[in-house]
Amino acid sequence: MIDIYGIKNCSTMKKAMDWLDERNIEFTFHNYKTQAVDEAVIRLAIAQYGWESVINRRGTTWRKLSDDKKSSMDSEVAVQIAAENPSIIKRPLLVRKQDVYLGFKADAYSSIFGKD
């Protein structure tokens, strides 16, 4: 099963989901705005990429964090912050089996799924 996490109105999310739909690849969409993200998924993403890549430090959610939270950020703090504020996680976050993929690029998805 494939799970994809993000925000429905995000243009990058739309591209990723359209790409999957066009190739008849079934997936379950998890909306950061309305659903919590399983802590295990956050931990898996951080283990594979590091918190610096998983946490979106250019978005509004990051800017709203206190300077204290930002300066004390590490993997454990990132898990807690992302669980409480899933919109801080970069998107899309795609989980296939035990592999996590961040962002969307058509050629990367082609490699992941073996489809053009």
C-alpha cells in the first residue's frame, strides 16, 4: 500500500497525486490539515532523511515556532513538533513499504514505481 501525506490544495501535492492517478497507482491520501500523522511515519522519515530535510523551515508553521523551539530542534523535538503540527512536514511525503520519499519529481516517481 502507498500512503501520501500533505495538504490537498498544495500544487506539488496535486502534481504528485495526478501522476499517481494517471498511472493507476492506488494510494491513500492523508491530509495534514485534518488528520494526524502517525508518529512512526515521522520517525521513519527523520531516520531516513534527518530532521533538517523533513521539517519545512521555509513555511509558516516553522516561522510561528518560538526561537527557543527552533534553536533546540533535534530529531526528538522534530518528532514532537511534527506530530503536533503536521503541516510543518515537507510535502508530499510518500510512504511505500518501509521507504519514505520527500517531495515530488516525475523522474524520481518513475524510478520508484518503474513507470513513465
